Amino acid sequence: MLDSSTHLLRTARSLVINPKDPPTWSVLAGHSRTVSDSIKSLITAIRDKAPGQRECDSSIDNINKCIRDIEQASLATVSQNLPSRDDISLEALQEQLTSTVQEIGHLIDPVSTAARGEASQLGHKVTQLAGYFEPLITASVGVASKLKDHQQQMTFLDQTKTLAESALQMLYAAKEGGGNPKASHTHDAIAEAAQLMKEAVDDIMVTLNEAASEVGMVGGMVESIADAMAKLDEGTPPAPEGSFVDYQTNMVRHSKAIAVTAQEMMTKSVTCPDDLGCLASQVTVDYGQLAVQGRLAAHTAEPEEVRRPPRDIQICTHRRKP
């Protein structure tokens, strides 16, 4: 750049002496372009060597890869080819995903602060943030692979992708800001990216909490049914008040109710998944009553071989267990 600047000045001096020399004007234009390009290259080099820039570039590459991975998982889900994670439970995956999203949420403000005025911290913070996205994608895809409802699968994957894209926007804004408090023209973009990240974190946390509630509810129902099954071998309550026919009639009624509700659950799983919780709860109640009535029927039944229905109830339940 120094040589080009020297040549530019010498050429300009020649033009002062002879301003009507076209070849000299052409040489001046060439030196001017060289100097201009050199200045731009110097500015770029200074910016690239500034604290945190290399880490920003590496983090951007990392999150771009994560976005591609989540897009591939979404395509597999659409075609119903997403393989299920059999090495870990849904609850464990949800816990991993929740923890990772929370950690990402905790880093939003520190990254934003570093990008606006703490250049020495920028590289560390963006690297720390980007480091959570690979486990985020792994856990999110794992959760989606465990879910049976297609819409829930797509919701998890779409919200995870949105979070990754908002983080990518944050990294680009942070790279532009560079931790320079005087680069005020970049601060609005940094603040906007931070807000988008917070909204994405909130959205996925709401979905996770709803899913966790559903898992907890179903877990309680399964436990209730298991308890009812266990009580089939505990004998019967003392002094039954009804006859065998009464208890048999009640067993038939509860069995039919379970069959009707099970059929309705199959329909609602497609048309209105939100109703499945209430229907599953009704099945749990009916099965509990069926088990009680079965124990009473067995106690009042004659002859001896008729006292086997409670065991049949248990066997039937095992067969129907998914």
C-alpha cells in the first residue's frame, strides 16, 4: 500500500505540471484503485484479527451445521423415517433438552453485553453459547423420535430450528459489533437478535413443560393401573354386599366402557389430540373399578373354577400393553 501511495503522489505531481496528459491520468486511476483496495484489505484484516472474530466465525459454522442437521431430521419426520432412540427414555431426553435450553437462555444476555462493549469476553461467550447447540439438536431429535404424534414431533423440531436460527442471527450481530462500545450502529441489531432468542427459548420451554405435564399425568395413570393389577392377588374386601350377578354386571359395564373409550381415543388421536388426557383418565378409572368388581365377583362366585376372572383381567391387560 505504501508503494502504491508513493506512485499515486508522484503521478499526481506529474499531472500538476502537465494536466492534459491522458496516459498519466490513466496511470493515476490505476494507482488510486490499488490504494483504495489496499485500505479496504487493511480494514478487513484489522477486523478479522480483532478479539472474538475467529471464535464468532467458528461458532457460526457450528450452528449452521446444527441447522442442517435439524432440517434433515425434519425431512425424515415428514416422510415418517425418523429412527427412534432406543438407548434412552423419553423422560431423560426431555430433561436433557430442558437443561440445554435453559443454559442457552442464561447465555443470551452475557453474549449481548460482550458484543456491545466487552471485546475481551466476546470469544469466550460465543464459543460457550455455540457449544450447547449440538447437544440441543441431539436431545430435540431424540425427543421427536420418541413421540407418536406427528404434529408434536414437528413442533419440537421447528421450535429447535427457530432457536438455532435466532442464535445464528445473534452471532452475526455480535461479530459485527465486535465488542466495540463505539459501534453504536450495531447495538440495535444485537438487541433485536437477543430478544428473538429469548422468545425462541420461551416457546420451546412452554412446549417442554406441556409435554412434561402430559408425561407426568400418563405416568400417574400407568401407576394407578399397575396398582389395581397388583391388588388382584391381594384377596377381596371383607363382607361383599352384593351377589355374583351384581358384580358380574358391573364388570361387563366397565369393560364395555373401556372398549368404547379406547375406540374414541383412536379417533381423537387424529382429530383432537388434546382430548386424549381426559379419555386416558377415564380408562384408568374404569379399569380400577373393573379390578375391584372382579375381586368381589371372584369372592362370591361358585364353583371354584369361576374364580379366575381377576387373573384373566390381568393377563388381558398385559396383552394390550403397548
